[in-house]
Amino acid sequence: MNIFDYYKEIRVLLENDGYEVDNYKKIQYGLQFILNDNNNFLLRIYESKKRGVILDVSQIRDDAIKSDILKLDFSIIIEKDLYNKNSLETFILKNRNNVEIIIRFLVKKGAERVEAKEPYILCGFILDGLRFTIFNNNKILMQGKSQKADSLKQNIEEIINNENEIVEVKNKVIIKGKKSMNKFIYYEEIKKALEKNGFKVGDFKIFNNHIQFYISQGGEKREVLRIYEHQEKGVNLNLTLVKDLLIKKEIEKIRSEFPFDYGLKNNEAPRESLFDYEEESDDNENIIIEKDEMIGIDESGKGDFFGPLVIAAVYIDPVKKFMLELAGAKDSKELSDFDIRRLAGIIKSQCKYSVVIIHNKDYNEQYKRYNNINKLLGWGHAKALENVLNEVECEFALSDKFGKEEHIERALMERGKNITVYQITKAERNIAVAAASILARYEFVLAMEKMSERFDMVFPKGGNNSSICKKGKDFIKLYGENKLKEVSKIHFKTIDKIIN
């Protein structure tokens, strides 16, 4: 598909979504056109030999509009481009758990991962001559020619229809029939038994090798039950998180009469979890903290003279962790600007998150109050954490350690005080903190771009160098010394070099 055909197809999608689309203009390597929605937004279409035809939304500063555009069904365009060129199948997935299962299936089959360049694509794989493209809107395209196409299609359809589960035996992937016991069937059966005995049973959440759900009796405090599944030890109901001894005794009686319980003994969960562990040493840099569910917190802009201070918090569970790792998420300092933009879009569309932006004017006023950057950071971390906890339940949070632990602990708000907050150095090794660092950096760069547009001046990043001092002096000449507090952190020593 060339850029002109792509423009026609994307124009239909946008107009069907209620936008007015202007005619295109040719630019170097592509086209550009204006999207009308009360305001004008510039979109571009580029074509290259390596990446093909892509839609560029980087000129759109309105996150809501950008997110709306990226949620469009781009797979329709790709399907039309591939029609009659390859065998093509489209799978509509019911939920994100289907996506995770299919990705694990492809990985276990030996599929080669293909890096996603477009923000609306989660990831891609190549297996036996077939290319699998997995979109953010829970759609998968399978394209290419292979003798194994029919069997792979059948496997994926069975996974989507929940007729089978995937197991791995001696490095070979097999499809196991639905009649075999698994944690999901066990949940349905134990739910019936518990409800028959007067318990209210909540929906389950999926973790790496178990599922978790809440129960309550007579409106009293909820208790947590887990169902573990192990290839060798089988399926078992785990009661280690049940605190009420009377309720635990009653559930044990129900379980003793339950015909499907086999495997583990003494309520001991298997130790093979990929996510739920703590590993500590005397060296703080070697501490590793991972939990099934975690809220990661990180900041950007702390060491930059120009621009705001941004703190982000992101909630991660095993499904999101798996997705983000496949998408290439890691510490933002190790990523290009393009990958930060791409990953920030995925994080915003897939995760619960909060971003706290302290713009320079407010930053300088708050710094007078705290007279300590780490206390201000502590407040920002606590605020971002509280915002996420208002959206989702989570027992653990992790932050990169930037000073005394009390800076965050004293600032914790109502919900934050009731969870465990870890603070360690190099916390970005955890995918939740890495996701927060990506989101914080993205929002910082975006805020810098908006500030540059406002003052018609490009502001450099960094804390103290000749280019920053020169830019500060140029700014004062144009706007006056008093305005400097609206674009910079005036407690930096850099201010003395600029003014004097």
C-alpha cells in the first residue's frame, strides 16, 4: 500500500469517527493533512523501505485526541493491503487474558519476536513462515503461507473459545482438553460449594500460576483465597491469607468434602512463581522486590533547571508485566525518544496510572514551603500513589530511593498508609517502576515542548552548563527576570550564573 491509498483509508476511518479531514499536501517522504475537531491537528503519513507506510501523530499535543486516533482499527487498512497477497486470518479476542495466553503459546512454540514500531501495535511474531501482528485493540492478524497455518489457526480459535488450555511438556507445546482440571474450572466448582454454605464469592484475578478472589460472609470483612495450579502437584485451594480462624476452619471443612481437591498439602503454595518474591542482601543496590501486583513510582525533571517536576505512578499485574516486557519497556534512560512515546501510549491504554505535574511557578512556591527537594518529591510520590489507589486495590508499591525513606512515609495519604511501600536504589529494574519512569519522562518532554511553544524558545535539558546559562540570559532579555520563575527551578545554583 502506498501513502496515497493509506491516506484514503485513514480518512474513511477518521470521518467515520466524526472528524473532518482536509485534503493532503505533499511533503518530503510523505503527506500531511489537517484534522478538524474544533481545533486543527496536523497528521503526517510517511513511507520508508524499512518500516513501510506509517501514520505520524507526534505533532498532536492533545493527549485525548491522540489517544482517540490511536484506538482506531488500523488492522482494517492492513487487511486490505494484504488481501490476495497472503493467506490472512483475523482473530477478535475477548479480553487481555486471551492475548497473554496466545502470546505465551507463540513464545513456547518458538516464535521469533518482531519489534513494534507503530504505537497501535503491541507486538509481533514470526512462526513457521507466518507473521502474527497483535494490536492494542485485542485483534490479531495472521498472515503468510505455511503448511501449519490451519493447525495454528485451530489452536488460536480454541484458546479464544476457552475450549483448551496450553501446557508445556519437555519443551513441547500441546493443547490439553477442557475436561482436565485447571484453576478456572476449580474456581467455578469451589464457588458453588462456598455459595451453598452462605459465602459471597467475588470475581477472580489472574496471576502467574494462580488466581485470587475475595469471599465474605454476612457482610463482614473480606478474606482472600487463592487457587494454585502446578503441572506436577495439581490444583489446590490455598488459605494462607485467611485471617479469621473460624472462617478458615469452615472453609477447610468445605474443602475436605470437595471432590476436586488434589495436589498440595498443608495450604503450602508452590514456590515457582515468576513474580512474587523478595530477594535481599546487605548491598542495597542488589535488593530485588517483585510482587504479583505492584504500583511503581518514579520522577522526571528533578535535575533539570528548565521545566517542571513530573511524578508518575503505574499499576502492574502479571498480564500487564508480560505485555510491557514484550513491548520493550525498561528504564527510560535506556530508551530513545521514539520508544518512550510509543511505550507511553501503550502504558496509558493498558494500565491504571497517575501523573502529577508540578509546573515551575507552583514548584518554586512549594519549594519555599518545604525548602527541600526530597520533601517535595515525597509529597509528589504520595499524591501519585494515592490517585492510583483510588482506582485499583493493591497491597504493594515500589519507588526509587532518592533520600530518607521518611520523606515518602510522612507524606502518605489515607489509602497509601494502609499498604507496604518499598524504597530501593535502581528500582527501575522492576517493570512497574520502569513503566512509571517512561510515563514521567514522556510527560516531562511534552511539558517542555508546550513551554517552548508558549515562549517561542527551545529550552535545553540539564542542570548547569553553558547552553543553559546562555538560554536563561536570552530569556531574561525577552521576558524579564521575574518571568524566569515560570520556566525554571530558581533554587538551582545556575540562577546565580544567569543573573550575575
